[in-house]
Amino acid sequence: MAAPSQQLSETPIPAGTNRLACLRALERKLLWLSAWMIHHANHIRPNRDGMKVGGHQASSASAVTLMTALYFDVLRPEDRVAVKPHASPVFHSIQYLLGHQTRENLQQLRAFGGIQPYPSRTKDVDDVDFSTGSVGLGVAITIFASLVQDYVRFKNFGPDDLAQGRMVALVGDAELDEGNVYEALLECWKKSIGNVWWIIDYNRQSLDSVISDRLFSRFDELFESFGWRVVTLKYGKRLLRAFEQPGGGALRKWIDDCPNELYGALTFKGGAAWREHLARDLKGTAGIKGLLDGHDDEQLHALMTNLAGHDMESVSEAFHSVDDDTPTCFIAYTIKGHGLPFAGHKDNHAGVMNPDQMERFRQSMGIAEGREWEPFSGLEAEADELREFLANVPFAQRYPRRYTAAAIEVPQRLDVTLRPMMSTQDGFGRILDEIGRGDSALAERIVTVSPDVTVSTNLGPWVNRRGIFHRHEHEDTFAAEQVVSAQRWSSSRAGQHIELGIAEQNLFLLLGALGLSGPLFGARLLPVGTVYDPFIRRGLDALHYACYQNARFMLVATPSGVTLAPEGGAHQSSETTLITLAQSGLAAFEPAFVDELAAIMRWGFAHMQAEDGGAVGLRLSTRPVAQPERTLGPELTAEIIKGAYWLHPPAPGAELAIAFTGAVAPEAQAAHAQILEDIPGAGLLAITSAERLHDDWMAVRRARRAGRTSTVAHTESLLAPLGADAALVTVIDAHPATLSWLGSVSGQRIYPLGVEGFGQCGDIPDLYRAYGLDANAILEAAARACLRRLA
Ligand SMILES: Cc1ncc(C[n+]2csc(CCOP(=O)(O)OP(=O)(O)O)c2C)c(N)n1
Ligand SMILES: [Mg+2]
């Protein structure tokens, strides 16, 4: 394991440095660079297609003080941060000033291969900890990352020098509208998770609108009720001093009572408008006239917009005041677009300064024309001090902060005792149980997770062996009371199963965090999460989010399909195969037999660790099916991993083949056996992964376009023995489109069978008949195929 280089010295800022002055200067620089970067992308870089490039100058300006204090003063290398999506330009400007980002990249904001609109840990080059973009997800993953940090630390899996970090989210206030945030908060409370900071950029604006005044104080209560400390940063020092002056009490009350919309409007209009309202509303209040007369319009505007989230001293004090691991929420009042011409305007979310405004802004920053990208232009007088300050920033004392974790050895094969009739879900439980019996490295590093479906997805035996993970020991009371139960669920720091409440977004966020434990905490984990297949939909964006970050995990979706017969339409799934077919970063399998499953899981644990690997998805079933009597050799194993093999090879030039996936194997086998009586050369193709076949086919097409004409797709080789005009009946307990693309590979005619409508309850014979998945339906499709009638 390659650990990041240096150790951190506690307070590296040199004595005598005017810390606040440096921070304020850097704050100005970040405001400039983030706005300029967006301006450059929109107004200076050539535009070839007439499309608006965009970028968020107002959102960035809102977060500049908070991010300056965080990155240049408060954070330590072991801290991990999810930056609110629209502050991406500020983040990259910070890395630029620290020497970790290039000017060329800043000039390529939102261009192909350039800086991403929203921080991306896979696409940006400057050490992004968590990708963000889909609001709410970056916020919540910090909770799960903290849980993973605990897991790694309690088990001593990490490098020796792994220091405990804070998992920090810089949160747009509208992100708190996302329900997944509260699902995570609840889990945070249940698991006593600490070391989490959420810093809310409370500008009281979302994309479309100004946030309701009635929301005020809701957040405090909400967070406190979940056991969080709430630190509210409302008024800056200047305003606090003004409140001490004659008339100050009335001024404070006026601001406290000022509706968010009016505050925004006056912020946009400026000093004269503040004066008019204050003079009218506080007429006759002692001290107010003196206060107004003592400030010109510019000063009055500066005073009235002196919110703590833009007051470096207040922000710095607040951050430094927290020194324990209680989860903490900072509610920092800010102004969207602070310091820019559209500050406070309700429509400023996507606003970009026009060239005239930018020109005035440049002049106000004292930046000479042509020196816009220079790190210290406009700050020439203090450049040396700033250089030294930046060289000593604690956060930057280690770079890069990512770890490379050593691979965990995966045995050549995973053992499982096959029974004549067995379901893949049963097989999954037994394979894991078998692993859990031993003391291999693999057994040590697997961590399982389930959102309240541990028992019903056959994880029970594994959990009995390996225990539940929790910060606090908890005995299984039922076991202690000698109540007979198949489940023995005691919790401790040694446990290897994390039990979640029923919240599938939490499952995927936790799988995402566990799947990043290598780069984040220097310890490779092999996370396995189980979920009912239909409820993948419930956490879909979080699944996508985990894959987008290149997190490595095994998702076991079971049970699935209408095969879950008596459970009915609410629990059955048909379109999940299309979801996983399309999901980038997830190799998706649906084996029919348990020996296939064992081979796939073995490969999966290796794939989760490969440089060019990814996450793995398994769609399983509770239907017992007859297991083939065979021993998988290397060739067959390789084909299973590639996605398909001939269970019964076709004769050369065969005019018909049946291709099936998963639990419908018995129907496909029965129909095929009958067809052989009439068409002795008919083949039976077992498809273990439509996704892998499709992926490979696409890759081969790309290779050919690139001139590598000798490459052949696995599907092409498989289908080659069939006649050019042969028919292929495909059958799957899922949407038929999962397999119907196969006809495009080599031109065979496809007769696709599958489930198109909502499911319903019944038994398998009834449902397979109703949905056209039974042997008769396959035979009928084959007959039509042979008669060349389009089905
Ligand atoms: C899940 C999701 N839905 C919608 C959007 C589109 N969107 C982008 S920003 C935004 C509002 C953000 O407001 P806030 O979080 O308060 O950020 P700020 O005011 O700091 O820009 C919305 C709705 C998104 N990025 N993600
Ligand atoms: Mg906002």
C-alpha cells in the first residue's frame, strides 16, 4: 500500500503571519478566479455550437468565504469533503492556488476533457474526494464515509499513519429539500456516527426561488433532534457591533423580521434602498438616524449585508470552536452572488455577468488586463506573504491525498455444495457462508450490507458467523434469553455486516462509500449489498452516483422477476435488467445455475479490485431449478464470465436456437428438448450476462472503427455456427428488450419473449403462461420462427 507521503505538523502557519488578512486576500482571489473562469468559458473561449456554456457565478460567490476558511485554514489532509455542486469553480481555483490545478484546465471549464461543471473524483485531476452534482447525495455520503472510516480504523485495516478525519459536506441550502438527506440523518443517529460536518451555505435561495421564511428555525430543531450540534452563523462582526450601538436592537429586530425575499431584493438594489426602508420602518427609533447618517450608501450596503457566512473572522472562529467528534451542522447565512452585481436577485442562479459587468469587476479587483489568470494579480503587495501562507496550508501538506490499497487475494474457486434442485439466491447465501467459515483474506475483507432484507436475501448464515458491525457492543438479547432463533445478531466493532433501515438510497450511498475505502482510507474492502431487485428503483440515483465515482461493490438483487410469483406486482421486477444493462461501471449478471454464480462471484471479487474493473451486479431468484451435473473447466468459466455459452451447441448452419437467461432455464430446456425432435440441430444458449455481451459487442465495434478489424465479439463467435438467416427465440423473466438487440449482432431473426407489463400474483405456471414465458410460449415462438412468420 502506497501511503501518501508526509505527516502533518499541527499548526504550520508561520508565526507572525496575519492569518485573517491572508485569508481575506485569498477569499477575494477565489471570488475573482471562479467568476473569471466562468466568464472565460462563456464569453472568451470560442463557441462553436451556439449553446450556452453556463456556470454558477452566484452559487460560487456564496460559498467563497466558507471554502477559503475551510481549505486554507481548517481542513487537514485526512478530512474528506463533498463540495456543493455549483461551487466547483471555487474548488478548482483553490487547487490552482495550491499548485494542484493548471491554468490550462481552468481555461477549459466545461469543455471536453476540461474541468467538470460539478466536482468529479473520476474526471477532475485535482483530488476531488466525493463527486457531487445530483443534489443531496454528496451531502449524505459524508455520513456513510464516516462509518466506513470507523470500520477501517476499528479493524486496523488502514495504513499505520491513518489519522481520523472529518467528513465534511459543503451544502447548498436547497439540498436539504432532498429526502435522502433525512434518511441518512436517521441512520447517522441510529449508528452514533460522528466526525461529520455539514456546512450549510444558507443563502436562502434555490434555483427558482427564495426559500420560505417559515423554514427558519426548522433546521435547528431538526438537526438537534438527531443529536447534532448546530452552530448558527448569522451576523458578521460589523453588524454585531452595530447592534451594540444606539438603535442597534431595533436594527437587529428589523433584519430578523425582514422576509427573505425583501432582504434579497434590497441586497440587489443596494445602499439607497436599504436607507429608504430603514428610514421608513424605523422612523423615530432612537439611534437610527445617527446610524443612517453615519454611513454612506456603500457603507450602509456593506453593513446590511455583513452576514456571518461572509465574515472571515466569524467563520474561522466557528470552525475552530468545534474540537470533538459530535456531528455538527453549521448554518452559515450567506448571500447568493455576494460581491457580484446580481447579489440577492432571485433569478441569479444561472446568471453570468455580461462583459461590461465583468470589466467593472476586474477593475474593482485591481487586476490588470491580461493578468486575469495570475494567482496574485491585484494582490501584488502581499504576494510574498500569500505564497508563504499557501505553502504552509495544513490541508495541502499531503498531496495527493488518495491511497492505493493492496489487492486482496481471491481463491481460484469459491466452494459450494450443490444440491440437485437449488435457487441462485440459496446458492449465494451458501457461497458466502462457505467463505465466512474460513479465515481467508477474502473472508476478512468482505463487508455485507442490507436495508432490512438480510434474512430474506439469504445473508443470515454469513451474519451469524461474522456478526454485525456497530460502534457499540450489543448482545443478541434473544440469544441471551435462550429464545430459539436461526439468527444470532450480536453487534460489535468486529462485526462484518452493516444492517441498515429500509432506505435503499442509504444502501447505495453506503456501498459507494465502502467501495471507495481503498482510495479514501487506504484499506480495501469488498462490499456486498443485498436488495430486492424491484427496489433498485428506489435508490437508482444513488446507485448511479456510486458507479459514477467508480466505487467497487457487489450488488445482489434478489429475488427478481415475475418468478417471485405469489408476491405480486408490487414486488416483482421486469425493467431492472434494462437499468443494469445501461448502467455504466456495473458488470451485471443473471446466472441460471449455482455453479455459474460461484464462478461469477469469484470473478466479481477480482473485478472489484482490478484497475480497469468496476462494480458487479447479480440478479438472482428464489426459484429452485435443477442443477446441471458438470464441472466447470476454464473455457466454460471464461464463457460464463463473458456472458453466454452453448448449453446445447447448435449444429453447423442450424436454423433455430433458444437463448435464455436466469430462472426460466427449466422452460427453455423443456422447450428445447421438444424442438430437438423436429430440428435436431437447434441450439440452447445460456446467457449469463446480457450486459457483458452488449458491452463487448460495442467495444468490438469501436475497435473496428479504430481499424482493429481482427477483433471478434463473443456474441459473434457464439452465433457464428447458426445459419445466416436462423431464428433466435430469446426468453427472460424481464423486459424482452434486454435480449432482443442480439438480432443486430449477426443478423439473425429475433423472437423475443419476456415481461412487458406490471406483474401480478399467481403461481409460476399461471404467470409464465400469462406472460408468455412457459415452454408452450417458447415452442409457439419457435414454430412461428420456422414458418418465418413475424411474432
Ligand atoms: C437531484 C437534482 N435535482 C435538481 C437539480 C438542479 N439544480 C441544480 S442547483 C439547484 C438548486 C440548488 O440550490 P442550493 O442547493 O441552495 O444551491 P445554491 O443556492 O448555493 O446555488 C437545482 C434544483 C440537481 N442538480 N440535482
Ligand atoms: Mg441556496
